Amino acid sequence: MRKKSERQKEYETDIFNNWQIKRDRGKRHFIIRFGIFTWGVSTFAVYWVLILIFGKITGDMNLVNWGQMLFTLLFFAAFGAIYGALLWKRNEKIFKKKFPYGRKK
């Protein structure tokens, strides 16, 4: 297992190399793509697959409810947006540590 410091260094290197491209697309695009879709919708899908599997195993398919499904989609999308905003802030901090005045293209 790799040490935490090695993983952190690898993550920072990835930010130094790729952040400018993601940054140029804008904060809103980043939050929608990486927060809402990548985290929120994928977590929603995994959650409902597990609910359906659990319902099938127990024989209680009353667990599936369209209202609850819509609520969980909105819930995971909202938290995905929060996650995306926090991730944006973290990546900006790491990027500005190495390139405080921006990076030349």
C-alpha cells in the first residue's frame, strides 16, 4: 500500500499538469460535470441498484417508489454540486500553490 504522502504528491502532479484545461472551461462546467454527473448521478445509480437488489432478495418490491427515486436523485445531485464546489476550491488551492500568478499556455 502506498503512503499517503506519495498519493498526495501524485495527485498534486496531476493537478499541475491538467488543471488549467479544466479550469478554462469554468467553475460551473466543472461542478456540473464532476460533481453532479460524476459523483451525484453515479452514486444515485449505485444506490438504486442496491435498493432493487435488496428488494428482490427480501421480496419486498414496495421499496421502489417514484417519489423516493426523484427525491434521492435531487438529494445526490445537490450533494454532488457541493462536492464539486469543494473539489474545485481544493484544486485551485493546490494549483495556485505552484503557479501563484497563473500558468502560461
